Amino acid sequence: MIDREALVLARIERAVVLLQAHLFDEPPLELAKLAEAAALSPFHFHRLYRLVTGETCGQTQSRLRLAAGAKHLSAAASVTEAALQCGFSSSQAFAKAMKRQVALSPSQLRDDPELLDNIINRLSQPASGNQANPQGWLAVELVSLAPMHLITVRTEHLYPDLFDTYTRLFEAVGGPQHLEAIIGIPRDDSAQQAGVFDSALLLSEAVTGVPDDLFWQDSAAGLYLRTRHNGSFDGLEAAVDNLYLTLLGMDALWPADTPCIYHYLDDPDMVEEEQLRTDIYLPVIQTDSE
């Protein structure tokens, strides 16, 4: 039987090794390169990374840079020298980052070797490991989806204001008369600052004359693990995390190389927040569990 937790951890560790090898690169190593090293889909890598390590890739890089800087403090001639050796532009930038991470200044650490050793050990490890599913295993079902032809607006570097985004979509297609479904497609982990999100509508018939920044796309056909989130959209990301954790406990399924799909079933103007329903679809492939 495959040990899924060990498998994912081993893949994440390969990404961390690559990240460490390029720790001081500017700009930082692309997320796609880290996903490739982990042999994980770029659509799902960052969320799995965050669930396993308890931090984002950017937080890992910052933490490991500070660990390197702390190690340099014991041998460098000055705090400024240690800062430059670990990729900071100045001692002030180094001190600000260190205080934010451990609530201590580089000078304080430099003056206390025992404390410095403790901080180096602390910074060398993730803040937390794999998190247990706080809500228990989700009720899920395996379903097959046909492709959907979607009119889409893409939001980059900012999780969209759903009300404004979908209002604009409805205006662009002439209203809700041809609406079949309201769809969201997160193309990566929303915890990233550079997250990309597709807000989309499935229509019963195509429309013409839409603005240039809207486009048509076909969602991926195939198998999906589906669960239903009941309640505020604010709790949706936690539900998605739990769906990933539930998947990792299954022997015969693995994330497919396509993004998740959200199907918003209710209009928040018509339904109370606690009664809103959203179906979450996580794309999967079937694997050999032996």
C-alpha cells in the first residue's frame, strides 16, 4: 500500500532542496520550477506545499534566508556584513525581517550565543508540520464532468470581489436569462500573492460582442472529487484545504494536472449567508494503490 503522506513529503522535500539551492536568487525561483522538482501539478503544488509545511514557499524562503543570516552573525565582522551575505540589501532590512520573524534584533542575537543557536535551530525548521484535518474527513463523491464552455474574466494578483466581478460578467452577457451555472476556477493557491482566479459563467447559448478582456475557455473533462461547502464564502478556502487533506488519505486517487472548480449554487442576494452552497471539485486521476 502506498504511504501517501510519505510520498507527498518526499516530493515537497525535493522542492525545498531546490529552493535552498537558489535561496538568494533575485527574482526568486519560479513556482513552476519548484512544482516540477516535486513532480506535482503547478495547479496544486503550492496548496499541498502549504498544507505539508504549514507555510508558503515565500515564507520558507524568508525563513531560510534569516537562518543563513543568523549563522553568519556568529562569524561576520558586523551585522551589516551578515545581512549582505544572506541576501539583504542593508542591515536595517535584515533587522526588520528578523524582528518580524523572532521578535529579536540581530544585535541581540549576536550578543547572546546560546540564544543565537536556539534561533538558528528554530529558523531551520518549518513553523509547523502537516496539519490534521480540523473538521474530520469530508463527505465526498467521485464524479465525472464533461467540459463546460465558459465566458470568463481573469483576475491576477488579487482574489476577486465576487459580487463586482460576476455583476460585470452578467452585464457583459446581457443578464441572467441564459445562465446555467456560476463558476469559479482558482488557478493556484489563493495564499499566494500572485494568485490567479477565473470568474466564469456557463450559458445555455453563446453570446457575441463581449469586452476584449473577457474570453471563452473550456473546463477540463474528467474525474473530480466533489464536496459541498455550506455557509459563507469566507470559509471556502478552509473547505478546499480539507478536501485536499481528505484526498491525501485515499489510496487510489491523486490530483490531476488541471485546476479546481467552484460551482456557486446560490445567489448571495437571495440566500442567507449561512445557507449558501458551493460545490467544490478537485480534479483527480486514478492510480495503482499497490
